[in-house]
Amino acid sequence: MNKPKIALTIAGTDPTGGAGVMADLKSFHACGVYGMATITSIVAQNTKGVQHIHNLETEWLKEQLESVFDDELPQAIKTGMIASKEMMELIAQYLQAYPEIPYVIDPVMLAKSGDALMDDEAKADLQNILLPYATVATPNIPEAEEIVGFKINSEADIYKAGKLFIEEIGSKGVVIKGGHSTDLTTAKDYLFTTEDVFTFDSPRYETKHTHGTGCTFSAVITAELAKGKSIYAAVQKAKNFIALSIKHTPEIGQGRGPVNHFAYMKEVGLDDE
């Protein structure tokens, strides 16, 4: 048996399993990649919203990361909810030490319920400390607006924002996701790299169950990069994966339920390459 590829997620929790490291690990598994996880925050949340957030001490995250890297190097790293500057600086040390490992950053700022997961100071730290190391960043439109500092109301604004991520912030790639756009029929994502711009379309589905879409999308990109895929191929897989995940939601919870992390595996299979 061949040794599996490994992806590491550094993020917060979701006890109901729809987002955070729980969604990441499910997504890694559905892509045929072995998942590891280190915890930044314990989040009491469900499909109805976020009730409590308990950010861990940076030293506790350090101990987890030391355990992982002392034993087995991942082939790709993803970060989600990062609550403090100190945690970001710690993670940056690992990104500096292992520049060959692809890094995907999901700049988690708001839960699907609208609850804030990051304060204004932490948003600025994210841009200055972690985004310059990103192989791929995956902001939705509201998150991209927070990072670039202007409203995104048109395709021209998306192009302006994407250019800023690449040329000024220093990310190698960024996907500005179109789920929050005013287009009611199509969800269009824009991938900007240092070489080109690509777009990915999928139909919109009538459902409120979209909890964990951002985590899942970025986790699939991470898994595919761990397998050695290009940024374009990884994003294309993630776009198809999330479309099926939303199309076949499991209808769990009283609020905004989670997506189906195994819909792609069931419909397309692991041998889709």
C-alpha cells in the first residue's frame, strides 16, 4: 500500500461537525488524503449560530504543531480560524521553515450565521503576517472587502481586489468566491495567480444549508495541492466538490445546516483524476 498524502488543518472546532477542523478532516478524507488537525479555538456553535468562543493559549497550539512536525511532515497546510497575532506569528514560523509546503488560507471572519469570529485588529494582522505566504487564499466577497479596504460591487472591483492580493499583499493565488454576489442563477468564482486569471461557474441551488462551505472549499484545495496538483486543478476540483456538497445537503439542524462532505465521493468517486 502506498503511503497516503497528508494535509494539516490549523483551525477552530465545530461540535456539530459542519465547519472548522471537523469539516476539513471530512473533506480531506473525501479526497483520499490523510488529515491531521491542530486546534486554535474551541467554538460552541451549531446550525443556529455561535454561542461561545474560547481561544486557546498560543503555547497550546505550539505544543500541537511541535508534535505534528516532530513526527511527520504534511504535504499541504491549511489555516482557518486564527484568533490572535501571536498564533499567526507562530504559524508563520512554520511557513518560513517549510516554504516548499503549499499553504491555503481561509480568512475566516464571519460564521454563516453572521457572528463575528475575528476582531478588526486580527483582520489587519492576518493580512500582514499570513497572507503573504499563501499559495492560495480563499476569501468570499465580504472577507475580500475587509482585506482590500473597498466595496466589491462589480466584476471590475473583483479584478481590482485580485490584483491587490497578488501584487501588493504577495499571495501566489487567490480565489474570490462569488457566493455573495447578486447573480441569482450562477455562483462564479475568480482565481487570480501570478500568471493568469480563471473563472469557475456552477449553478446556484435553493437551500439555506450552506454552513461550512468556506472551510470545505479551502480544505479540498489543500488536499489536492497535497497530492501535487496545480493551483488551477485544485480549485477546479474544489468548485465541483462544493457544488455537489450544496446540491445534496443532509438537512441537519434547525438553522443553516451543513453541506454534504461525501456527495462528491459518492457521485464521482476517488478515482476522478
